[in-house]
Amino acid sequence: MKIIPAREKCGLAFLIYANIHIILALVYDNMYENILFNITSIYGIVDAIWILFESVSKTPKYELVMHHLACIALVTSGIHTSVKLKVMLIEISTLFLMLRRYTSGFTKKLMHTLFTVSWFGSRIIWLYLNLIHLKATNKLPDFHVNALHYISYMIIYLLGIKWTAESMGIVKYESYTSIALGMPIYFYTDILTTGQFISIFTLMISNSIHHLMRNKYSLSFDSFGIVFTCLTFLNINWIISIVGAVIAASEPLLVTSSDAYVNNLTRMVYTYTAIHFCNLYPSVTVPVFLCGVGFIRYVTHFDPLLWHLANGFYLSHVTYLLQRSMTQIEL
């Protein structure tokens, strides 16, 4: 068996304890959940400091530290205990990951299978569906969730996407700015419709994938997210929105040249949507102008920060104006 470094021994011990406590707390009532949350927070702080002083780290230190801080923000929040426990279920995948590193033979293969299934099942699928379910059932307002909690959740989720892509060997670029597209979720969740919420969440994921890979396949994902979001905000039926997004997503894949990235349909839908909202609400012209500046900077300098910030602001402003218009109509 390989020698386990001191930090990973501590991590393994914590993960074994935490997963046992999480399962017991989900099965039985009053299982001292606050102790679990407090220990998790203490471990997160200690491990984050340990990481910073560690000489070698396979995963970038700032990613691990941000992941730890995001976890601490969630477990120390006033969010309902059952929700926090269900989110913490993702740590079973981390436990299998560590056990895979220090086993061999059949046991290693078993741990690898359990890790793969639990990682995709919990970090990619479960976290996505869980947040959408909480929005669709209108439970989020009761949990006193604020912008910090949403941002923390998205940090954990998008890092999971990045680490998954890295494990598949398909990441070519470092990119973290797609998280800015979630501004409407962070600040206007209560007035977003479920469809708008889903479209923005999906947009963040598809855009993050594209900026990690930047090829015609990732562009296809990004095109789907952009068109689906545009059509949803235009109040198009969700079925038509999905069909339209699929059609737009197919365009980059139909180009035979591997060096040509074409998404003209997506650009047309995006431009039409921007013009539509500028005509409807003149104040939208400002964020749309910033989007244009951001796009030019992205094309010329390959820097998507302003592009993503401007689009997050644009989506947030449109969300607010649409809700205000609905309120005035009701009055």
C-alpha cells in the first residue's frame, strides 16, 4: 500500500466520519447535525491553511481553497438542515476518490467504479436537479438563502464540472468567469420564473464547458445555453425553446472544417433578443453596449471577464424590468 501523506490521512479520517454522520442524520432525527457542521467548518479552515503551506498540489491551490470556503459558507448558513445534509452527500464521491488512490487490484477497480458513479451522480446530476427542485417548489425563500450561498453553491458545482473535464483530459484553458452569468440567480431568484432559473443555470454550465475547451463541440453546448436562455426570456414556450436551442447547437457540429467555429444562428437569436429588450426598455441599452465591448475584448484578447460580467448584468436588469412590468399590469 502507498504511504499516505499526513494531510490526506486527516482528510480520509474526516471523510469517513462525515459520511457516516451524514447518512445517520438523514435516516434519524436529532443526530447532532450542528456538531457535524461545526467539525466540517473547522476541518475546512485547517485544511485550507494546510493547502496554502503545502509545497505540491495536483489541483491548483486556489481552487481547493475556494471550494473549502464555499463549503464553509453553506454549512454555517441558516439554510434548512435537511438541505445542507443532502448537499453534503456529494462528499461520498471524495471518499471513494481517496480510497481509490491507496488501494490496489480488485479493490481499486471497485473504488474507481464507485467514485465514477457517485461523482457524476452527485456532483453533476444531483446538485443540478436539487437546486432546480428547491426553486420549482418555492422552498428557497423559506431557507433565507442569500447571494453568498448561491455563489458558494455555484463555485462547488462549476469546480465539479472543471474537475470532471480535467479527469477526462479535455480541458485546454483555465476559465472561471462563467460564474458571473448567474447574477440573476444570486440577486433576483425570488422574481425569476422556474424556466428562467433553469435557463440561466444551464447557461452557466454550457458556457463554462465551452471556455474550458473552446472547440466546436463545446461551442455546441454554449450555443444551446445561449439560445435556450434567450427564447425563455422572450417568453417562448419551453418546448419550442428547447427545440430552437437544439437546432442552434447543431450548427457548429455541421461544419466540416475543424478550425471553423460557426454559430450564426445563435448570434442572430442573441442579437434579436438584445434589440427586442432595448426597444422595450431603453435602459437595457447600457448593459447591451457593455456586452458589445466585452465581446470585442473577448475576440481580440481572449479575455471573457467583461463579456460575462456584462451579460450577467444584462440578464439581471432584464429580469428586474420584466418583473416590474408584470407588477404594473397586475395593479
